[in-house]
Amino acid sequence: MPKNTLLKFQTITAGNASGNLTSAVTNIQRLDDVGIQVNVASGTPSGILQVQISADYSQDNNGNVLNAGHWVDLNGVSQTLTAGAPSPVYFDMEELSAPWIRLVFTHTGGSGTIDAFITAKQI
């Protein structure tokens, strides 16, 4: 039987890192291992990258939000992005139980753009 996978897709495209950013919400139900890669596309933004999960968020099949839910920072899954720091940053997460995930960038200084990609698989 084939395993479930989430092929790589871009969840933030040229996001303006001169302010706070939140990625698109991704359904990771039936997926165990999730990876998120963040690339500084331009400039020298500074801030905190944090992965958040939710159990009560919901949307319909057309992507319309039915319940905005409550979002929780995933413990130990954050990275400080400093101006001139190496890029990309990669979050490799195993055995997640939450059905929804997103990435949040909290701006602390600098400016530029970031791109983020997500992928996942069932083990």
C-alpha cells in the first residue's frame, strides 16, 4: 500500500520580512514527518521563525476557514534569524500528532523577503 506524502510546495512566496508573516495553513493529517525550509530570498531580515500547530483549526474542501482555531508554538521548533545569518533554515519534525501546521515569522529588524517550503511523509 502506498504511503501518504505531501510533495514539496511553497507556503510563503517572497514574503515581506519587514514585518510579521504567517504562512498558509497546511493539513498534515495522516503524515508523520514534516520538513519546512526557509530561505532568505533578499535583504537581511531579522526575527524569530516559529512552527505552530493546531488541533481545532478547520476549513472546508475549498480552503474557506470554518474555525480559526487556537495555535500553539511547537516546543523546541524555532530559530532566530539574524541579519547575514546562513540561509536556508530547515525544521525537521518527527511524529507530529496535530492535523494542522503553519510557520510564523516575528520581525525584529532589517528588511527583505523570505520563501518557505513544506513537505511531509507517512512513516
